[in-house]
Amino acid sequence: MLINGVASDVISSLDRWLHYGDGLFETIAVKNGKLQLWDQHMQRLADGCDRLGLPKIDPELLHDEATRLFSEKNNDPQAILKIIVTRGVGGRGYHSPETPSVTRILLRYPWPSFPDHHWQEGIHVEVCKTRLGSNPVLAGMKHLNRLEQVMASREWCEPEVQEGLMLDLQGNVIEGTRTNLFIIKNDQLITPDLSMCGVEGVMRGEIINNIAKRLGIKVHMRAVNQETLATADELFLCNSIIGIWPVKSFGKTVYSRFYLTRKLMNSLEQQLAHRGIDL
């Protein structure tokens, strides 16, 4: 772990991320010595800093620190880099310092062990009881306030349920607890509108702006209800670590084919194999 470029696991108890979740984070896949989708992660981090009124962090500084962090370990073929940016130490109360002293935290995690059948056979998902509050000021950001996802993730322990879908207060389907959602209907993609809540995932953006466009697949961003899911041809979930997981069943609805999902998965794999920034 590096904190402001120094190897340490000690952070001030007065840091505003501890008191208020005042900050942002990025979770980045590292494969074969490359930081995947680095530019997209840095752009989202910069956008989040701008929206929260935080000084922007130099991506070259973060890259240098990531290189140092990963050079201290054995060269695992896969690992995870987590970057946390906070407003830093501040006084008591919600009012933030006029000139914040930003804290940078870089952590290295081992690659999670997911079964191969999550990609090959698909996963089962259920709807969570915990709902996402609507707030356009925070919508889309990867901010540190994740209690809704924490509470939703506590709702199931059955091994056959691999992910939970979260609704907003109006009953619209927004996302998974750690993933973004895509629906396939009539060879087109539908993904929930995230203008009021939810996280605009980097992998979601890669699929919309690059993979689907390259394959000539139309993408629609709109409100999605549970009936839309039940009548879909295919469903899949995505994030920057898992890539794409097909959904084999949602509640009692079973999806019998992954034709277009497989096409997207193959295209994504080819795309990522030739991209990424070296550590």
C-alpha cells in the first residue's frame, strides 16, 4: 500500500473519507503487466474530482506510484489496483476546507477466484430489497459512499445467487451491486439510464462507446423495469474486473441463449488484449 507515495498502512483518523466518505475510488484490472482501461479510469476519476471540487490528480503521478507498488511484488499475471482519492484531513463538520490537502491511497489486491462457469454457463441473479436513492448530483460517480451496496450485498448468502440487481425508489432496475446491466432485445442493447443514480462503470462505457459501435450494435439508454428483463432475449452484467458475465436466469426467468453476449465477450477480449498501459 502507498499513501501519498509512501509505503504505509497508516492514515489520519481525521481524514474526511473516514468521517463522511468524502472521496472517490477506481478499481483497475492488471493483466500481464498492463493496466487495463487506464485512460478511461483516469478520465472518470478526473470527472469525479471536478464534480466534488477536489484538485485533479496527475495521472502520470498515479502511474508512477502504481509501477512502484507492483514492482515490490512478484509478477502475478493478474492482480487488482485500487486507487482511493480523498479530500484529506479536515475539521469537524460537513463544511470542507477551502484548499483541501488530497490523500492518495494505492492498494494492490490479488485477483479474485471466480469459477469459469460464470463466463461459460452464466450466472443467476435476484432483485435486492435495498433500493438506490435518487440524486443527480452524485449519479454516475464512483464515490466512497457505498452503504446501499453493502446492505444489498448482505441480503443473500446462497451460492446459487451470484449477484443482486438494485432498483431505484420508483422500481426501475438500475444496476447490480457491483456491476452494470445490459439487456439484449431484437439484436439491440438496452442499458438503464443512470442520470439519477447508479455508477457509470468504465466497462459499461467501453461496451457502449467501442465494442457495440465496432460491431454495429445499437445501444439505448432508458428506464428499465423488471418486465423488460423478463421479456429480454439475453441479459449480461459487466465491470472492469469480470469483463462480461452472461445471465442464465433472473428470478424464475431462464435465458436459453447467449448468442450476442458471446459475440460481445469475444470482441471485448480481443480489444483488451491489444490495449492497456504498461506498468
